[in-house]
Amino acid sequence: MTIAILSLILLSYVLIANEHITHINKATIAMFAGVVGWILFVCTGTDFVMKMHEAEFAVFADGAVRTSLLVKQYIASHVFIRYGAALCSIVLYLLATMNIVQVLNVNGCFDFITDVVRAKDSRILLWGLVGFTCLISVNLDNLTTTVLMLTIMRRIVQQTRWRMWIGAAIVIAANCGGATTVIGDLTSLVVWTKGAVTPTDFTAALILPALVATIIPTALIARALPENIDIIRPAARYRGDESTLRLWQKLTMLVVGLGGLWFIPTFHRITLLPPFLGALCVLGVLWVLHELMNHRRIRSGQPLTVRDDIQFQFTVLQMIMYFVGIFMCVSLLIETGVMSSISEWCDEWIHNIYIMSVAMGLISAVLDNIALVLTAINIYPVTSDASVLSHLMDPAYAQAFIQNGQYWHLIIYSGCVAGCLLPIGNVSGYTLMKAEDVSVAWYARHIMPKVLLGWLVGLGIYFLVDLWLR
């Protein structure tokens, strides 16, 4: 049955990587593979349970006769429930952050970005959009940031040709910026909640490589743009319109929303409660401010202006469902023992975390980086003491897999940055393909070499800094 489950997951990964050809939504494929895989696991789970949880099952059975029903009860109450709890924690966090952005967007809290970066000079416009994308992506996941910034770009840039170039820079900046914090990307969030990294150490290790990986391709894209581009002039505002909030109100809500998200790692460190509770706390405070600042319009029955919210919600919810499916697939790989086999093969035949990260980065350009990085995260266990892993590998090599070890940094960096080598390698790239009709061939010809250079230079910087600190 291991072969059947593994074949199902591998086939789903292939279909996910070819979504642009099959036009079958990858969230649908991931959910189908995850659900069917767990059904197969439960129906034939005796061998898996006895292989992976023999001692725990003996305690659970308490001398009772081992039956198929008893095994299913154990899987449901002791195996699947652990993955379900971890999955629900991350999904609740994503739902909370999605609603935070929605509240801010409804109240026009991001309008100032449009006013600041609007310029005919293409370089001012490009660097302005990239800079704000990086700043926002350190607090929000890269898909949410990309959708938001692409919407802002479409309000400014008139020609589709230049929106393709600038949109590519936004995707790169969102992924690189998200790689610098534990709340900036789905994969870094999973690594953090797993206990593999701590927020301060993670940011300190990756901020310089990620900045380099952003600056190099952006500078090269800027050279491809003309000096001036046509921009869309803003519509004249009616001076008597009191439906929008004042500037100080928008800034207050923006500081509470994004500043609150930045405080979540501290909230977790102080309370030891899951990060999604911190996000829900921020959302609650922000909603109270929303009600207070819009109380006149709410009492008068005047509808609030909603811009692009339906498309935004649909895109983010698709991403969440895709993550749910992939998470279930990865949990199956763990419970069937496939992950242990992969780690043993890597230890024997590769035995170098930099080679592993480069290989994973190249594969993530074709296979969605979320699926690949989530798989890589669960290949090795996390420990605070390398001696615990010394029976599996040599002590020097084991240092890379302890908490805040180089392995956890490199898989996030390579997954996020190298995932931008092609637009099919990350969910943000797919969003750009759909929004601006960007083809894989155009992206590979014009953007991939620039991303490749930035990724490798950033990787070299990480290596030199790590070598110097050791």
C-alpha cells in the first residue's frame, strides 16, 4: 500500500506542476490526493501503525485484541488528530491574516502606496513598488502581498507589456521578503511552528541573502524598462465625499494591523500560545477600530466601499485549500515511512546541505515550492542537541539539523527564491500568470536568468557569513 500511496502523491505533484497545461486547479488535485491517500492509509493501516507506533498502540489497546476497528480508532484519535491540530492552527492563522488585509483594504489603508509610487519614471515606480512589497511581505504571506501589490500596480501602469515586467519584480520581492521572517511565508511559518527556528535568529540569518536576491533581479529588470512609461491618472475626488476615512485614521489602522502582525512572534514567546491566537487578537482589535471609525456610515446604513475583495478572498482561499491538501500528503509520507527512507538516502549519497538546497531550489522552479519545502521540512527531526542525531549521522553534519541549524535556513531560502525561477514554481507566480497573461516561455527568457543570478549570489553570501561565524 505504500507504493500505491506514494504513486498517488507523486502523480498529484506532477499534475500540480503542469496546472498551466492541464488547467486543473492544483488546490483540487492536492485536496483529492490528500483525502484519498488518508482513506487508503486508514483502510490498510495495521502494518503502518505496527511499524511506526507499535509501543503507543500497545498502550492504547491495553491488552485488547488487535482488530481493524481498533486500529482505525487509534489512527483517528492518535495519528491523524496530531496533524489535524497542526493544520488547523496554520489555517486559522492564514484566515486571520486574510481578514486583517481585507479590513485594511476596505478602509483604503493602502491607498497611500498608490500615491507615493505613482510616477512616470519607470525606475522610481519599480523600486517604489518593490520596496513596499518587501516591507509588507515580512508581515504577510507572499500570496496575499502579491495580490495586493498587483492590484495597486494595475491602478498605475497602463500598458500590459510593462505590467508583466513590474509584476515579475513584485513576485520576486514578495517571495524574498517573505523568506526573511517566520510569518512572511507559509513554509517559514511551518518551520517556526515545528520548532526548527526562532524568529530573531531566522531573520538575522536570511535578511542579507534575501535582500541581495531581491536587489539583483530588480536592478536588471529596471534596465529593461524604458525611462518613462504611461501611467493611469487618478480620478478626481469629490471634496464633499465623507465616505472615506481621514489620513490619520488610515495610518492608525495600518499600524495596528501590520504592527500587530509583527508582534505575533513576541506574543508566542511570552504566552507560548499558538501564533493564530495572536493573529486573531490583532484582528479583533482591528475590527473594533473599524467599527469605531466607521460608526456614522454603519449607523446610517451606508455601504462600505469594497474594492477587489471578492477576487482577493477567492485567490487566498484557493491557496489555503491547496496548502491543506499538500499538508495531508506530506503527513502521509511521514506515516508511511517514506520520509525516513529519503533522509537515509540523502545522508548516504548527498551529505551536503548546500547541494541539497541547490537541488531542491532547482526542482522547486518546476514543482510548486510549497509542496517541495513542506516535504523537505519533514525529512529530518528537530532537536536542540546534535548528539541526539549522532546515531543517524556524523556529529559535524548533524549540527545543520538542530534548532536554528543551516538546513532549515537554506531550504526556506532556496524554496522561496528559486521558486521564482519559473512562474509555475510558486503560487504568487501563478497569480501573475493569470492576472497579466504571462507565459512560462516569456518568463523563462526574460526573468529566470535574473532570478538565478540573485539566488546564487545570495546563497554565496549566506555561505561566507556562515563560514565566518563558525
